Amino acid sequence: MFDQFFGKPFWITLGVLAGVFAVSIAVFPFPIASAVALAVSMVAIFAITWKRLDLGLLVAFAELFANSHGHLIAYDIHGFSFSSRMAVFVAVMAAWVLAIVTRRVRLSLRDSRLTPFVPLFVAVAIGFVIGFLLHDPTTAFKDGNAYLYLGYLFPVLCVDWDVTKKRLLLQVLAASAAWVTILSLGLLYVFTHFPEWMLGAVYLFIRDTRTGELTKMAGNIFRVFLQAQFSVIAFAFFLMPFLFLRDVPKRAYRTVTLLLVGIGSVVIISLSRSFWLGIIVGAFAFVVLKFADGWPGTKVAGKAFGSVAVATIGAGILLVGIVLFPLPYRVGRVSDLTGLVSSRTTDISDVAISSRWNLLPPLMAQIKEHVALGSGFGQEITFKTDDPRARAIHPDGTWTTYSLEWGWLELWLKMGLLGPLAFAFLFVGLVRGLWPTLRTSQSWVAVALISCLAMLYATHVTSPYLNHPLGLGLLLFVVPFLNQKPPATTQKVPVSDSVVVASGALQPSMAPFTSE
């Protein structure tokens, strides 16, 4: 297992992510330095992509999964913020277009993996056309530009994703999840061990780079929410199948449990009920698929569920340990942390929930005006919010925005009925493409990916991710693992039947990608 996720590419990716973060801190106060950093990165990424298209896409996935909004480095051009995510996109797509023109790579429009995306492309086109006709074009573009990220699908389809390249994808996801975990817990430590007057610069950097949200909650405890924590949860579903192996060495089993402790701590400190909802649905899908794949035995299943329970408790202990750590000195209290988690779990009347319910009536009213084709990107909704940040601007709580919390209803509002139906069709298409893998020795990969998709679609109910590069990127991440044609008839070797121990590492009885 460790060779699948934590090889040399993992450490290189993790080091690069840390290096980019350090560079972003250095250039943050200096716009010219930011512009130079963006220009240099674009040239470098273009060269990497030109040499090997798959490496350019790996860079794109690493940037996506490790950064919430992709604004670690940004430069303002006449009011338009050109960000590091845009720089990566332009560099990769430019190199791909040039490779297509020079016939270094080929794209087949008959690729069966393209079909599930076609209705979504049509829905997005409708959203843009109606948005440009009915609303301010600039607003419509800002609202819908995240869907341009789907353009990565075409270079993805041009790569022959063999065994080695698929393993690189997994290692990039693992490194990104590790970085987000380190950053999340690091921010918790900083904001519970230094007085507020010393934290202004840190808060400003995290806020202005749109890395995350740091919200002071109970006492001196801050909520540390990064949208990129989504990738940490996704990676958890790739670790979970290894708890259901038979005859797992104790050292390897403990290591997996410890990794889940770190992941669990991030989930808790995010205080995201949308994440919690997604995890519940994803976990349900995982359990159904895993046991349909083959009952591992009551003892193995009990041990696996027990490990998850231990990891959850360990995650709480880890957070308490971070808060109580005495150096340099602490300002947070455990009672604040426990009270915060408890209130977040039981309080159904806080401003986030009340604002969502206040949004629902005017949102439904607007949907009814254009039920079939939608109102287009840029459609705004005016409603009453209890958010103190909004009331600081408008004391009566009146708020107008095109960024809406009800994800599936937003798709209907802006792309008409085709919007949610297209995403449903895409879900079915991706699951169908993964389904043949469930009957092979690589079934754990399909189980993990389908569980991730279920988690994504559930999370989107209350926190839009299907209209965000993070969610769209996960959909694209699935594509290399899809079956284009029925696999050759082979005898299945259940991943739960045996393991091989090499250099103290746990590995499945067959490499995850031993047959194509």
C-alpha cells in the first residue's frame, strides 16, 4: 500500500507544494514579485507539459487538490485577478493545443469516456448564452468561469494512463491531502498559541489568498475551514479498503489508523456540516460496495469498524493535544474546543442554517420563472441573511448574490433542468465506467472512487462543489480509471484474501493496476 501512495513522487509533490506556499508568502506584499513568479511558473509548467502531457496534468491536479481557490499567488490586471490556478490552466492548455496542432498527441472524439460529459457541456453552454443575454456579461463570466476547468478533460483523454501514470495520480492526491492536513493543523496551532494582535498578518494572508476561512468561535478557538479539505476526505476513501484486508500486519494496520487520525482531526476542526453529510453518504456507499465485493468475515469487519472508531477518538485527542501544547504559550482551552464541536453538532438555528432557509423561498420563486432553460449564469438572488458580516454592510440583513448555498437548486436556476440532469447522467456514466473494475483484483480503486463521487454529490446539496474546480477536478480525476472496453476475462483475486509484506510495507496481493 505504501508504495502506491507514498513513494518518491509523493515526497516531491509535497515538497513542491510547501515550496510554492513559501514563495507565495514571500511575494504576497509585492505585486511585481507576484507577476514575475506567475510568469516563471507558466513558462516552467508549459515546458513540463510540452515534454510530457501527463506531468503537466499532474501539476494541475496537485495545485487543485492542495489549494482551495488557487489564489496563492495573484496579480491584478486592470481589476482582473490573474491567479496561480489560471496560470497553470493557461500553461497546460496552451502546451496541449500546440501538441495537438503539431500532432504530438491525438484526441479521439469517439472516446467512450467523453460521452458522459456531453450533456454537461450543453448545459454549461446554455448557462453562458442565457447569462450573457440577460445579465451583465462580466458577472455571468465570473459566475460560470469555474466550468472552464472541464477543458482539462480533453488533454486527460489524450494520455495513455498506464499503470505507472495511474499510480502517480494517487501519489499526487496523497501528497495534496497531506499538505492540506499539515496546513489545517498548523493554522489551528498558530491561532491557539499566539495572541490575536500577533495574528493579523497570518489572517490577512489566509483571507486574501482565499486559502481558507478562519473564524473565531467559542473562547479563543478558531474554526479552520479550507475548501481543499475536501481532498483530505477523498483520500480517506482510498485508505479505508486496506482496513478490510485479512492477515494485515499490525504495524501496517496501526499506520493506516494513524493516517485516519490526522484525516479525522481535519474533518472535525473544519466544523463543516456539509462535509459531515458527504462523509455519511460516501461511507454508506463504501460499505455497500465493499460488502457486495465480498464479505471479509465478521472478525475482519469488526476490526475495521473498530479502527475507524479508534481513529475518530484519536482525532479528538490530537486536537486537544495541539490546543494544550504549552510552547510558546497557549491561549486556547479544551473546554472551548469541546463546547464548539458540541454546539456545531446540535445547534440547528445558527446563522449559516437560518440564512440557507431564508434563501430558499426567493430561490424557488426565481427558478419557477425559467423552469426549463434556467436564468443563466450571473442570476442573483436577494434574501435576508443573519450573517454578521453581511449585516455589518447592510444592517437590515438584505443581501444580493449569485453565489448560492443550495447547490443542486443553483444548477437548476442557472442551467435549467438540464443542469442537474446532466450531472446525474455524468454520475451514472462514471459509475458504469468504474463498474467492471469491481469484478477485478483492482476493485478497491473502484470502491474508493465511487464512494468519493457519492460524497461529492451529497456535499453539493448544501455547499456547492460541482460548480467549483475542486468538485469538477474530482470528476476529471476519475476519468483515467474508467474502462473504455470490457476487460479481458480473468480470474478475480480478491484484495481481501492475502497481502504481501515487502520492506515492512503493506501491499495488495496484486498491484492495483496490473492489468488494463
